[in-house]
Amino acid sequence: MSGERPPVLVVATVGSGLVAGAFAVFSLMVLPALTALPGAAGATAMQSVNRAAVRPGFMTLLFGTALACLVLGGAELAGQRRPAVLTGAALYLFGVVGVTVLANVPLNDALARLDATAPGAAETWRENAGRWGRWNTVRALAATGAATAFVLVPAD
């Protein structure tokens, strides 16, 4: 049947879109709410969010989509080399997974070590939140770009 999209492309498209939405909601609503809390209360809340994020549901979504992008990109390099597929895979792998590993996780680890009751914790939290938010927005934009690129791939 012509006009069908390969299942791995559908998974990469939907996964990228869901990840984009999760990161966008966090940057647009959750992080501003946490940074508006008094003192270092936001740091304590963010520490809890970080622990909750490392659970099977979100990890499967984040890294399962990465696996789909790897499979899709590898098959594409061996085959048609359609720019939209390669662009989407690269945006997700570098802009989402790469930024997560190289920027957001180290900031999460630093925050995990922060004693929210220590002097200066509120200032440290706000600096961390600003950097974390900027990198999270990069991830949201990269995942949005990946989903958009995948949507633009013509059906077979």
C-alpha cells in the first residue's frame, strides 16, 4: 500500500513531538513557577522533579525516541539520504540527547548536591535555574524541529 509511513518514522515523529511538549511546558510554566518561590524552595521542588523524571515512563519516551532516530538515521544514510529525515534525526540526537547529557544532567547533578538550607542556596539555585532553563529551551526547540522535519518527509 503506497502512502504509508514506516513505523519507525511514526515513532520518531510522535516521540519528538511529545518530548518537545514536555520540555516546552517546563520552560514556559514550571521553571518560572519554581523560580518565583521564596528563598531556595524552588531548589527543593526542582530536586524532587529531577528525581521524578528519572523513571521508566519519561526515560522510555526520551531515549526510545533517540533509538528510533538512530535506527531511522542509520537506515537513511544507507539508503535514500532524504534531508528531512537526516535533519530530524540529527536535531533530536544532538539537540535533545546531546544537550541533555552535556548540559542539563550536569546541572541536575549540581542541584542534587545543593543543600537548600545553606547560606547562598537561593542565589545558587536561581543561577542554576537560569542556565538549566536556557538549555531546556534549546532541547524543546530541537525536538520541535525534529518533529517538524519528520512530518515533512513524504510518505512512501
